[in-house]
Amino acid sequence: MLVKQRWQPAQRSCLVRGLALSYLINHQTHHRGQLTTILRQLGHVVAVTVSAA
């Protein structure tokens, strides 16, 4: 079932900003993982961090 929603301009703007922020955080995490892999391949010990979720 498809529900159509009429978005107000402010809601649309908020949604776009939220998606952009989500993408930015996920993309940053991707590059962090790449850097971790490269450093480990070069023999460096990379500290493990635990986020408080």
C-alpha cells in the first residue's frame, strides 16, 4: 500500500537536511574504515573505540 504525503516546504527541507547528514556520517565512517585497513596493512596497531549507543 502506497501512502502519499503532501510535504510542507519546511518539512521537505528538514527531510533533505536529515538525509544529507545521514549520508555524511555514513560516508565518513566508510573512509574511517578504509584508513584503518590501510594502517593495519602497514603494520600499525589501531585502537578500537567503543561508542556509547
